[in-house]
Amino acid sequence: MKRALGVCYYPEHWPEHMWADDAARMAELGITWVRIAEFAWSRIEPTPGHFEFGWLDRAIDVLARAGLKVILGTPTCAPPRWMLDRFPDMLALDASGHPRKFGSRRHYCFSHEGYRLASAEIAIVLGQRYGRDPRIHGWQIDNEYGCHNTILSYSDAATVAFREWLKATYGTIDALNNAWGTVFWSMEYDHFNQIDLPNLTVTQPHPSHELAFRRFSSDQVVAYHEAQVEALRALTDAPLIHNYMGRVLDFDHFDVGASIDIASWDSYPIGFLSDRLEGTTEHKQRYLQQGDPDMQAFHHDLYRAVGRNGRWWVMEQQPGPVNWAPYNPAPLPGMVRLWTWEAFAHGAEVVSYFRWRQAPFAQEQMHAGLNRPDNVPAPGFAEAKTVAEELVSMPEADTVAAEVALVFDYPSEWSWAVLPQGADFTYFRLMLDAYRALRKRGLSVDIVPSASKDLSRYKLVLAPGLACLPDALRLALADTTAIVGPRTDAVTRELVIPHPMGPDLPGFDCTVSQVESLPPGVKRPVDGGGNVLHWAETVEGNAEIALRYADGKPFEIRSGSLSYIAGWPDAALWDRLIVDATQRSGIETERMPDGLRRRGTSTHRFYFNYGPSTVEHDGMTLPAAGVHWVEK
């Protein structure tokens, strides 16, 4: 695999006389790919049915003449104002019943059939004009599904579609009542049209109802997305792409990814640290200008799993301060280069910077680009150029299959969001803790979907927090060393406690008989070192006890090579578990210094120093934001 750099460019934002110079400077910098037009609907179709392609034709020509490969976006994430006149009811409503109005972007409900058709129609128009154009080397469908909390809509369109989805899913109203347990609080229904959306209730809606709505909402994203995929497939042979986000979990990315060719994501390490990650004040201050050491890598590995045949990109890479987080410091010098190389080490084909030049107007005017608004290179420009120069001498390389897998499941996130049972319990946070523990031991990790049927090529598999174990995965876990729990296989697909109670694990005779959520600062010590935080369980049964709580209760129980852990480990306890499991499965590990991470490719081993100071390790001296690689 040959790695390449890209950039996001908005010719409609700049005078046309600047385009040729921009394109020439991109090529001189070492840029190969350029993404355009994903927000340009009002310029492409300024009035209904009237298309103005002249400016877009000229922009594509200027970019292609400079040797750049164009990614063309369907502009459906930002419908023009006239679209709202056409469909006044196309807006999503929030949980309070308020419309998500025109004036920014993503102002549509996925369930609105008229807007879904209009989105497919603009994709067809673009595909008919550019689908066989050799200058167009890929298509981005829409932009950042789920950004700005836009998956769950409580509109009339969603209500009608949800009732139809329920009919198709359950068949009869009696089946739905039985599956949900609506006899509780006299919530039984006589027919599907009585069922409303799970909002504006006096207290919490029925959990099964709420989970069903989340599953439905994810399916609506998939249906909306596939309408554009179907429109373009017949008109182009270029790959289809979508750019996902970091820690946006309201729809199933694996389902969306099944119909496209390349998964991509938008990586904003410093913004994510401030905006969407838990952490101590000390942790956030230490990595203030670098981002969390594991957040980016986690998503690299996740989207490698989402992409067809492992194909994935970074479509938007932070090059400087962003504008949307609570606080927006500048990256530590060297971090733009580090983030780029880390993505390549995890298998990215392309890393594309957002954006070529900082906009001097509108909502993102404080968001840095590779160039300042006055067209002077910003600090990220030089670091991107350094990477481009380094790429010239780097051989083609693929990722190496990891020895360790982490099972990821979007419905588990929805289940525990509906019934967290504790303010500190989130599925993603538990998963990131497990991933971090593996990375601190120098391990490369493959993330795999819960639909996996064969895990035999992995020496160790982790599946913490997996709400409901699919039967195929249940059997696959028995073929390798595996750690599951806490809260694994605790409920059915309907978010109901099963009978007999779980977990139902191969070779186990055990039941989680009681669960507790623990407030901040409360710890349950485990014999030999380490503590349980956030979540603790009581386990009954006849399984082998490998570790106990300090009060004698089982913490880790085991049957053969399969372990269940009855609590949320802190960092020290996670490390104990990983060391033990890797020793049992024959995996070599190495404890990494604080902030240092590594990842292997088929030709090299890469090291990345996220720490704010120099690190000495294994004969290397890495400064802050340092990157080092060695040939294998």
C-alpha cells in the first residue's frame, strides 16, 4: 500500500484567480488528493432544477491539471434554503420537540422520504455529469453522519417510519408487548399506531421502547445512505467513501460501511480531548496540546475494521487549533507530523488535512488550516511538507495482523446509554480503557465487529461490556484466550434480563446475581493489587476463581482459556489482567513509558511520543511529539 497526503478545499469560498496558485502550491507541498464540494449545494443548484456547473467544471480542471486526484462530495449534509421551502417538515426535532432549524448544517431528518429522494436525485445529477470523468477518483457520500447529535429525530416523519419499522420487526402488537414487557405500568398497546416516540414522558420511557427507537434510527441512517450509494453505483467505478467521526456512536458504522468501498474518519485529537473524553485534570493538562495517546489509534483500528477489506483514510486531520471545543490550544510542535505518521502506521491509505486555508468568515473562521486566511503558511504546513518528503523514501507497506482483538458493538453502546445504572458507566469509556491497557503493553490491536464468527487467528480476544452475545461469537470465544465482562451478556436484544440470568458462556456455570454502580472516588480492592471502579458485580456458581476481591468474593472466574471479570478494572488491574492473559496465550509484551506508543507495519515498527517531554526507551531518545521508526 502506497501512502499519500490530501487536503480539503473549498473553491467556492475563494476568488477564481486564486485557484491555480492554490493547486500548484498543493502539488508542490506533496499533496496528492483533494476533497471538494461537500457543502456546495447552493452553488451547484442555486434554485430548484437550475444547475450551474461551470464553476465546478473549472475548479476540477484546475486541480486535475496540477496533478491532483479529486474526491467529489455529495452536498447533502447542507441542503440549501429553498429545500426547506419545498419540504417544510424535513427538519429533525429534538427530544423536547423543538425543530433543528436552518442556519447551519445537517438540518434534515433521516426519515423524511422527500428529502431522502432529493438527496438521491442530486447524487444522480452529479454522477451523470462526473461519474465517468477520469479526473474524479472517488466520491464522499454526505458528511459526518451524526455530527451535532443529529441521528435521533422526534419528527412526524420519524413517528410514521418508526411505526412501520415496528410492524416489520415484530409482526404483531402482541409480539411487541411480550418482547418489551409492556405489562409494567400498564403500558400495553392495542395497535402499532398507538406507539409514539420515546420522548416527553413523565419519567424514563420504557427501556425496550427506547432501545428499539435507537435501532430504528440507525437503520434510517443506513437507508438514507444506501439511497445515494445505489444512485452512484451505476454511474461510477470510483470508490465510494464516507467520513465518520470520533466517538459518534448513535448509528452502526459497520452497517453503513457494508455498502461502500473505503471508511474514513475526521481526526481532531486536541478537540476530542477537551470535548468528548473523560479524564482527570492532570491527564487533560498533560496531553493538552497532543490529544489523548489512544483516542486516535482506537478510531484508526475501528475504521480499518469498518472499511471494506480494511481500506480506510483520515479524511480530515487537525492541522492547528480548532474552533468547536470548549478550549482550543494549538498543537505542540511536531504533533501534526506525529498524527499523520500514526495514521499511516495503522494502515491509512490517505491522510487529508482540514483545510487548505482558514476561512475568514462564518462558523469555522477560527478553525486553522494549512494556510492562514491571508494565505501565509500556518505551522501545520511545514509539518505536512516534512511528512511528504519522508514518504518519498518510505516503501509500500501494509499493517500486520495483530495477535490481539477487541470486539466492538454499537448496540451495546445504545443498551448501556438507555440503562447505564450509574453516571460513570459508558460502553465507549470501558472499551477505551481496555484498548489503552493493551497499548500500554506495546501491543497492536485489531478491532472486530460483534458479528465475527471466527476469531481463531487471534491469541487473545477482549469483549468487555458486550450487552448481548451473538451465538456465533459466543462459540468463537471458546476457540481462543478471551476476557469478557463486566456486563457482558447481561441482557437480551430487547434489553430484558434473560432467564436464566447471564452470562451464558461456553463451559461456565455462573450467574451475575447483583450489580452495583460506584460513585467517583469509591474503589473495591482486588487481592494482589488493583481496584474496581465505577461498576462491581457479584458472581455465583462453580467456575474456577482466578482472582478475588479483597473481601473474598470472585472477581475473575475462568473456564479453560475463557475469563469473566466481575467489575470495571482500574489501570493497575487492567495491566495485571493483560499480563496474565498474554503470558497464558504466548504473546510477548513490553511495558511502554508513559505517553509512548508503538505500532508495526509489514516493514517497520513505529514509536510515537505523546508525552510533553523527552522519553528514553530501548536505546531511543524521542523528544516530545517525536516519531521514530526502525526496519524490521
